[in-house]
Amino acid sequence: MKLKNLVSKRYKETPADCVIASQALMMRGGYIKSVGNGIFTLFPVTKRITAKIENIIRQEMDRIGGQEVLFPVAMPASLWQESGRFDSIGSELLRFKDRSGQDMVLGMTHEEAAVHFARDVADSYTQYPFMIYQIQTKFRDEPRCRGGLIRVREFTMKDAYSFHTSQKDLEDYYQVVYEAYNRIYRRCGVKEVVAVASDSGMMGGKVSHEYMLLTPVGEDTIVLCPECGYRANMEAAPCLLPVPEDRPAAAPLEKVDTPDVKTIEDLCALLKISPTLTCKAVVYQENLTDRYVIAFLRGDLDVNETKLRNAIKAEIHPAEITEESGLNAGFIGPKGLPANVRVVYDLSLKGGEWFATGANEKDKHYTGFNIARDVGEVGYIDIAKAMEGGVCPQCGKKSITLSRGIEVGNIFQLGTKYTQSMNMTFVDADGSLKNPIMGCYGIGVGRLAASVCEAHRDEYGPIWPMSIAPWQVHICSLRAEDPQVAEVSQKLYDDLTAAGIEVLWDDRSVSAGVMFSDADLFGIPLRVVISPKGLKNGTVEIASRDKTMQEKKAPEEACAFVVSAVHEELDRIEREAR
Amino acid sequence: MKLKNLVSKRYKETPADCVIASQALMMRGGYIKSVGNGIFTLFPVTKRITAKIENIIRQEMDRIGGQEVLFPVAMPASLWQESGRFDSIGSELLRFKDRSGQDMVLGMTHEEAAVHFARDVADSYTQYPFMIYQIQTKFRDEPRCRGGLIRVREFTMKDAYSFHTSQKDLEDYYQVVYEAYNRIYRRCGVKEVVAVASDSGMMGGKVSHEYMLLTPVGEDTIVLCPECGYRANMEAAPCLLPVPEDRPAAAPLEKVDTPDVKTIEDLCALLKISPTLTCKAVVYQENLTDRYVIAFLRGDLDVNETKLRNAIKAEIHPAEITEESGLNAGFIGPKGLPANVRVVYDLSLKGGEWFATGANEKDKHYTGFNIARDVGEVGYIDIAKAMEGGVCPQCGKKSITLSRGIEVGNIFQLGTKYTQSMNMTFVDADGSLKNPIMGCYGIGVGRLAASVCEAHRDEYGPIWPMSIAPWQVHICSLRAEDPQVAEVSQKLYDDLTAAGIEVLWDDRSVSAGVMFSDADLFGIPLRVVISPKGLKNGTVEIASRDKTMQEKKAPEEACAFVVSAVHEELDRIEREAR
């Protein structure tokens, strides 16, 4: 295709609200156009990329026995009432009424639709296992859209659902999907994606993994152990602490004056102690009842709200501390709390000899506070965020490091959460009626495209991997009005096209500077520059977008060279994905 | 693929609410599953069909220079306010508020999104013409869903938008699309689809065509002239009447008693005249003002509401005639009406010497009513439905026939309705600023699949054309536990698959009756039956689903025979589509 016929647009300026590099490049390069908050139109160049990604996903799903279906975007609320999620999910689930006043939702995921479909088609164990998937538009009413296609409200997603007669069968298949996902990312050219253990959140179920592109601009924190390869999402990683080396002896309880001490930092400065010797209170409220929930943990740690939610089995939000609450903000401690608050102690406090903590009185703290002695025996639960230098839960070394990532896919062992609530059953070999065991598996197509751009780019534009590049070869004809340039360019374009190569041909009358900076924004992996100067020397210039290759070739050799370079690169990606 | 591994289901009974044959077959055959009113999940068998249809559409759009994009399903209402359609479209446009209270809509068509996108990318005449298209989910809150995938609320649609610098350029391209559409239907195996002139309705613009599958169960009435090939949708066809042979002489005006006469039939019976000698009143109200609109037309004709709407440039609904209205239902005529009603006279009344008509008094009619004489000169407008035996507007013969059809696509010359209201401009060659001229072009993918089924079926199931069939060959292995049957079947399956043929293989332990009736419901164009009895005679049986071919072949000849039969049929369809 000729660039001048392509519906496209490039911008000199980066829009002001771009927060990450790939977003800036995709806005400047005319990949996406904002239609509303977190809602985009994809330009033809981007649709070419996502179509290739979808094709790779489809091939890998089919390869592991997946069967493509299509579920609706808009669904009756009754389906989501069956599973209970119509009430349990917050306002990210878009609810509306149709013209007849019926409650409806826009699908943000399709477990309900999958069970509604599958419960009709598989009533005998002989029909299991099976996996169905779709590639379909989803809507999720995100409060914080971000990073272009990274966090949006409307997106195209591949979602797959598998059904099994036993946990063992699910686990075996889960491993098969795990590997198919690894192939998908590698075939899309992003080896940088790793699987990490994750929390299952609103999906239900126990075992789950997220596929993370490791990048400093990621929204998720990942807990890594370079010693043993342990990897988990922050929400799923236990916080194991090294035994402190200078453990203090027990001390008597004393109430001390701490005027104007509002934070742990203030308190440590006043008392000249380390934050590891303090017991910090973080206050939440349950969403349904507004009841206060106080999480106590060691002063140097932060609460992992997902773990806390899972521990208390309730949705929570940061508290608003009123005068009637009986709580003294800044001075809250375990002793002397109002009766009706819910208290959770983090594991980090277990076995501590003493802590400085609030005395539940204005301008007063305790020192020498010992939980067992001063409030009695309590249970301790892991609710803190894992920390740099923490203990690896897998190998036991003090080797935990934290890293950032973008989630580009996830897989869940769901269990029977949906088949039970929605009454899907099958007759097992022994004649008994059971609920099938489910897995579910998602990949956001647009986010994956944006993540590839984030992982493969320079300051001038994306560097698309050959397997998903919008075109494979970009011909730049400098001075296309020159008859020899025109002739050589046309012949190369025709020959490459005839050889099945996808070519974008720029023969506009623009300066070399504009032509090359536009080419950088297109990010096509191979570039052929045809110019009067080169032709005078009997050559055209062939270079890779990532600057690892630059060759001069005679015009008559160019086609064969480029064709084999394209195939070699495609083959390399496929080989490394195996 | 083995049938026993396919996620599928067939039903013995036809659901009670099926109104057309294809719907019944697609429900019984497990093609679609209802999720809600007009909302379906597509089974894998159906997704295979729609994927092939989408592929054909995509090829034809690309062939005429289309560039694929992706617009959002959910859009801010502000876009639709720009074009004015947020207010002008009724409740079939699904409106909702997002979590931040913003008004949003679900796209039922994407003119607004297309202009929003295109107005950024083409500000000079040199960038025209271009066409962009998408294949995307649409939602239209239909009050009357019907016929399975024929009339639904959520559907996958290909919608395309072209932009031009002149009406001539649009008209030239319109012709190109017109022919691409013909190719699409023929390549999908439905030669029965014809283009008919249509009314542009809410889309705006003047010239438009609908592609209609002619079938008695269609929802649309099509006006055809077998003499000259004229074809139009009822909504777009002029109603031209033959000059009556027994035209009566003028008569004096007389008021007559017509007690209990409520209808034209009653009146004709009482007066012993033909309905062609009556002037009938049909009463509507304007949606915005509730003002009465009275359409007068010859008693044997019906009002075409679309023509009436277009003529008075207002949305209307059938009237509720109240006591305060001053109207005497059943006795309404042109003379003596209340002052504030709006009156429209149909062309059929023009030049009539006299009519019987209401006297605007209870139990009274006029005879000998002459419009020019008794109410003065009025304008006459064509607002009646074309009728069987009417005059063809193209060749002038009294040859009009009416037929029924299902609309499976449409193309519109939109003009500048959207580019003007949404302020899309370009600088023309002469330096002047102009609004581009648009065309738009739609095809519903699911409806097309259902229409193919409606056109190609027998009482036992669909007969899918080779080009869009879910599989190309269906192997039925009767007694697959027989070692010879198993061996021959496996080899044929392997050989066909290796030759690139798509095969569904049924090796279940079921009776021949069940196997064949299931195969009929799958509707795969070629069937190979492998049985112990056949093998004893040294043959397998190869038959086409449409019963035009049945052959016995030696097992070792079967593969080559089937491969060439598949390719011949695919070639035939492609050849005839050219």
C-alpha cells in the first residue's frame, strides 16, 4: 500500500496528558484516537497489528482444542444475578435499563454467559473436558483510565472458559494453557512477558497467574526472587520478614506524651527508635455496614488491601474518622478501642517483645507495648505488602526484590463458583450429579499491542516485531519524481508484493527528514531506502528498524535479500516460541 | 474435528416461538442460543460460518480500497448530539449513563464515529477519496425481535464509510460498492439476493439501495416489475395507478345517512360502489406536538408511512382520536375539518370526478364529493403504498408485482448530512473550504448467515453453500467400532485434512438414523458414508447435501474425488460471483 493512500495521521507534538512512552508514540504516530474517556478508535495501522495478534491467539487457542464462540456484549442482568455478581461487583460493571425497563449489563468478562451456554450442552462426563473462547468487545467502567490502550474502558479481549470433571483434569489443562500463553507472547515478539502467581480477586477460585510485561511504567508491583525464580503479584505474595538482628528485650508499658505526633515518622523521630519497633494502625470501613476495621502492622510496612479484604471477607474502603467514632486519629493503638471496631493484627507483629503504639488518647502513645501481655492472645494474619529484602516464600532466602509490570493476560482455576451458583451439572461415571470445574483465561488484545510498543521502541517510535508489524517492509523513495527512483521503487514494490511480503511504500514528495521520522513512527521492522544518490552508486539501502542491520545492495538483489530477511525473522520468532 | 469433541447440541423439538423455517432449523440444530430478547450466543458451528462470511466481506472491502478500523461500541452521547441524532432517534438507540454520570450510547451505526475519526485525517482534497470500514458489534434496542438472527438487538455488522470531494466521485464509488456487494452475496452462495432502491430513512441522504433476499417470510415488501427489472423497496416505490377504465361523470354533492358505517367496506356495501370511488381518511399525530395529521387517499389504497413522514418532514404515530379533537372517527372527510389539523392528499385522488367521503358529522357521508369544487385547489403528494398491478415508474406498464424480502445489506449516498453537522471540512483544489460527501454501506453478518439458511434448506436442515459451510465434508462412520470402518475412516479423515479440506467426522456409536438426521442439521455440502456393508462391496458412498450428486467410490479413490468435488464447487461459486 502507498503511504499517501493510507488513512493515517502523524503529529509533531505529544499530547500533554501522555504518562508513558508507548502512549506518547501511539498518539503521535496516529495509532489511536480518543473518542471519550478510555474509549478509542483504532486507525488502520493499529487494526492491522491487532488482527495479527488476534490471529496468533486464535491459532494457539485452536491448537489446545479451543472452540470459538461468540457471547453477547449486552446481557440481561438476570444472568449476573444468578451468579451473584450483579450485586457484588462495583460500578465498574456497567448497568443500564433497556427500552422495556429490563436491567441489563455490558459484559466485562463472560463467566456467566459461558455457563449459561455450556450448561445446556454437556450433561454427561463423556462430553468433558472442553474449552470455548471468544474474541469480543468488553466494557469495564474504569475509574482511572491510563496510558492509551493500557487501561481503557472498552477493549477487545480473548476470553476462554474450560470445563472439567475433576480438579486434576483442570490442573492438567491449566498447565497446557499456561504454555499456550507463553507461546502467544513469544510469537507476538515479547519475550519480556513472565507469568506470576496472582490473587483471584472477584473471579473466585484459588490458583491463578498473571502474565506480566516487566517495565518500570507498569501499574502492578511484582515480587521476584532472583535466587529461585519465585514470582508473584504483590496481591498474592506473602510478606515474610527476616528475623530482626537487634531484637530488644521486653520493656514495661509506659504512657508517654507525644504532642503533635501524627505519623510513624514523627513518633520514631521523637522516641529515637526504628519504625520496626512501632505498631501502626491503618483504619478502613466495611462498605456494607461502615463498621470500622483497624489493621495493625509493623510501622515500616504497608497494608495490602487485597489480602485484608480476603482475610476479613468483606469489601472495605479507607475510613472517614468522625468525632462519634471514639477513635483518636493519629493516636490509635490496640488497647482501649471502642467495642464495635473490628481489629486485625498482621503477622509482622507476632512475637514482637515491645512496640511503640497509640494509646487511644489525644497526644499520648505507649512504649513497651506487648500485645500478648497488654491485650491478650490474638490471631495474626498476613495482610502486609511484601517488601524489598523480604524472605522468599519459596527458597527462604532474604532475596525478595520488587519490580513493576503491566498485566497482559491472566489465567484462573475457577473451581465451581459459577457452575454451582448457576446450577450447571453433569452425571459422572458413577452416576452422581456434580458441578463441573472451570478454568478461565483472558488476554486483552489492545493492551498487548500497547505493551509490545512499550517493550520495543526507541525515542523515535515503536519497533514492531516482524510477526505483528502492520507491514513487514517500508520502502522510502527519496525523490520519487526521479524516473530511475520511480522505476526501481515500483519494481521492488511489485516484486515484494508478488512474493507475499506486506509493503508500505512512501513515495510522497517530502523531505528525507519527514520521510524518515514518519517511518520511525510506523516502526516497520525492515526499511529500504531508494534514492538518486544511492542508485548513482548502484545500490539501495536496507536497514532494520532496530538498527542491528544495515546493508547496501544492488537493486536487482534487494528483493531476494529482503524476502529472506523477512522469512528469517519470522522463522526465528516462531522457533524461539516453541 | 470429531463430532463427539464438538461443543454442540441438537434438539428433537422445535421451540414454540419459531416463526420462520430457518429459525426453527437453527434452534433445533444448535446454531444459536437465546440469552435474552434478541440476544444470542453463537455456537462454534455458527462462528465458523460467520467467520467465513466476515472473511469474504473483508476481502471485498479491501479489494475496493477499504481500510479496516475499529470504532467503539460505547460512545459519549456528545458525538450523537453533534449530529443531532441523539435527539432525533427513538428508543432503539440505547442511551445510558456511565459511572461518572456522563450520557453514553451504544452504537447502532457509526456515522458519527466515522466523521469524528476522519475529520482529523483528511483536510486537503489530495487525501480523498477514501473508505474505512469495521466489523463490529452493534446494539439496536428493537421493539420486535424476530426470526432468530434475522431481527435481533445485538449483532455483528460490517459498516463502511466513504468520503469524497464531489457528488460525481461518490456516485462512481457507490457503483463500485454496489458491485462489491453483489460479489459478496454471490460468494456467500446466495444468488437470490437482489438490490432494490430504498428510502434513506434516519440515515439522511437521497440515493440508497437495499440488498434483499427474496423470500415469502421476509419482513419487507418489494415492488418489482417483471417487464423491465425495476426493483424498489415499498418505502421508496412511487404508487402509480392505472387510469380507471370506468371513470364516472361528475355528480352533485349530497349528504347521505350512513348509520353505523365505520369502514370503507361498510360504506361501499351500503352505497354499492367500488372502493376506488371513495376518499379514505387515515389519522396520525405528530410526535413532537400531538397535532393531528389527516392523510386522504383512495379507499383501496394504504398509507405508506415512510413516504408520509418524508412528505411532512415530521415523525408521526397513529392518532388517538379524543372527544376534544373535533374529529368524528369513521366519518372524517376533507370538508368541515377543525382548523388546526394538517391535511395531506394522496396523488390517487388527483383528477377524480367524485368520491364518497366522510362529512365530519356522526353517521353522515358525502357522495359526489369533488375536491377541487368542494374544498378548492390542493396539492397532491404520493403517500400511498404501491399496489399489485400498478404502473411501473420505469417502463410505464401496468406490471407491478409485490414480493417479500429480507434486507441483508444496504448502501446509502449520504451527502453532507454528517460532515456538515459535525463540521468536517477540507480545502479543495481551488482553495475553498468544503464538507466532504459521504457514502455508507452496511451488512449484518448474522442476518446474512440466517438468510442463507432460509434460502438454502430442506425440511431436515440447512444446505450451506461450500464457501461458507462450517466444514466442507462430513464423514459418517456407521459402526465405527468395526475395525475396517475405523481404519478406512481414519485414513480418509487424515488424507482429507492433509489436503486442506475441513472435515467433521462423526464416529459416534449411534444409529444410522440419528447420525444422518444430525448430519442434515449440520448441512455440510458433501457427505461420505463409510459402513461395513459398503466396504463389503468395496465402496464408500459420497453424496451432496442438496441431493444432486450421489456416487459410490472405492475407498482409495474417495479422497481424490472429494477433494476435487470441493474445489470444483468453490471454483464454481467464485466464477459465478465475478
